[in-house]
Amino acid sequence: MIIEPSKRANTVQEYYFSRNNRRLDAMRQAGTDVINLGIGSPDMPPADEVIETLANEARKPNVHGYQSYVGIPELRNGYAQWYEQWYGVKLNPSNEILPLIGSKEGIMHIMMAFINEGDGVLVPDPGYPTYSSVANLVGARTIKYKLYEHLGWQPDFDELEKTDLKGVKMMWINYPNMPTGAPATMELYEKIVDFGRRHSILICNDNPYSFILNEHPISLLAVEGAKDVAIELNSMSKAHNMAGWRFGMAASNADVIATVLKVKSNMDSGVFRPMQMAAAKALTLQKDWFDKINKEYRERQKYAFEIMETLGCKVNRKQGGLFVWAQVADKWANAEAQSDEVLKQTGVFITPGFIFGSQGERFLRISLCAKVPVFEEALKRIKAMK
């Protein structure tokens, strides 16, 4: 390369799943029939009426220009009604909601809006790798706080209070948790809001899994006064099968949203209006839609549990979300060693938990984003392992 990369680019590596996909592609080209139970990309389509709305709206001649930076009113109102119906949270659609091109971009926008170089950012371990990588990109001090299995994959608050919090400005949380599948409780959310208020830390809750294998969706913003110290991201990728559509949102008080908009409005020009209309339609889907999706995921989850148990892993069957998380047997040095051996012998890829942090080094994760016949074949191969 003639031009030297920025120092910023050298603070991160290519996303693990991007690198791993090349490895799996090479195996396929060499003749291996690879089954990928790694990344959580929903394989079912959106509701028929959502697709029909997109098609009908796209035929209109006057909808193909640039769109508002804050999303169309129909979408913002849809998000507000969705939050009130499912979470019991009232949001002002005009200034407390910001539609996003997926919640992943929201992580970047929020950190760019609030974090200066050297500011501290608390990120969970295990947790979504993007929290750490974006913190590195904006020049933050990344401070990992541990989630503990014996605490239901919640933080030890006594340990958090003993952490040097000088200069810490932001804390990322994610429930139902990825990768562990652990649910949140209102008691946990109340503790976190109190922690943020006492230490003047912006709490950022990433909440895309609340409808997947979870009977009682809850929001951090349901805690009294949470909007004063917190921002919540949500997404249509998982619960509405719209991952490739790239629809997410951020919700908080008007000042926080206005600050994030300063960054966002300089980085994109909104989403195609027919897609926004279709997303608004998706937000009106009722319980029967979520029940149908969860019925399918529940069936897949049974196979994922059996795969983990066949591999000798310790599985907690009381977990939700889009993945199954399990601890490897003592005979393995770590989860990566077992993942590599399974891939070598069977062509089945299962994600090693080290990519989510040190607390995941002895855990494997299976995505539920594969059809039942694929799970059946994966289980058959694993049962035949030596």
C-alpha cells in the first residue's frame, strides 16, 4: 500500500465473522460441505404485508428522492406506538426517537456524539465486539466489565463500584444478552439507571433481541427517570426478519437525540421512503406474528441444545434470544480448540466465545438462523464424530 493507513484504522481488526466467512468459503471451494451455525442473520422473510407495502409504495413516481434525516412521520409514529404497546414506554415521536440505518450504525453515531479522545467507555465481557471496536475507533479508553454466569450474566455491582470510574462517560449494556441469551429484569435496569445517575455516565442499552424466545419484552426506558441518563437502541432485524433492510432506532430525551442527530445528519441522507413505509407497517404486527416466529425458533433451539449436549457442553436451557450459549467440557483447552475440531471433522462451524471477550473463552455459541433440516444434518454429523 502506498498510502499509510490512519492510526484509527490500526486500532481495530476486520470483523471476526468477515474473516471467518473467507475461511469457510475456502473450505467450500476445496469440496467441504460446510454448515455455518455462526452469525445471526435471520433466514425467514418479513411478513407478506410488509413486502406488499414496499412494492406498492415503490411504484409511486414521487417517492424516489432524498429523505428526511429524522425519518418520515409515519415511521417515527410507528416506533412510538410500538414502544407504548409492547414496553409501556411513552416517547415523543417528534424529538425522542431517531430512526437509524440499523442499530449498528447507531453505536458509532452515539459514541461520536458523546465521546472525546481518552474518555472512558464501559463495555460488557462477554459482549458484542462492536462496542469495543467503535470505542477504539473514536479514541476512547475501553474498560471491560465482567458479566458472571453465577449472577445470570449480570455485572457484579460491588465490583463495578470499585472500578476506577474517573473520566468514564458511557456504559454499554445489552439484554436479552448477546451472546449468553440471559434476560434482563426491571430490578437490573433500576440498578443500572441508578449507577448511571450517581456517576454521571450515559447508559446505552442495545435491545434488539427482546422479542425472540422471550415472553415479556422490557425496555430500560420503562425505569422512572431513565431517559435522563440513558439511550436505548432497538432494531427490526431480528423480530421482524428485516436484517438486510437496515432499520433501527434510538430513543432518549430530546437533547440526547438532537446531539446524535448532529452526527448522523452529516453521514447519511435517510432511507428509501417506500422502505420506511414498509417498516411502519411491520411495526403494526401483532402477537400472532411473534408467536409464529418464536414457534420456529423454539424448534431450532431444541436441536441446538442437543448439539451442545452431544458435544459434552453444559447448557442452561433457560435462555432466549437468537443463539444458544454453552460451556465446553473440561477436556478442551478452550472453546476455540473444540470449535476448530468440530469444523475439521464435520464441516459444522460453531462460534467460539472468545470473540465476545475473556469471559467467553470456554463457551460456544450456536445461531438459530438455519432451517430444521440443516440442524438435523449438523446433529447427525456431530453424533458421528470420533
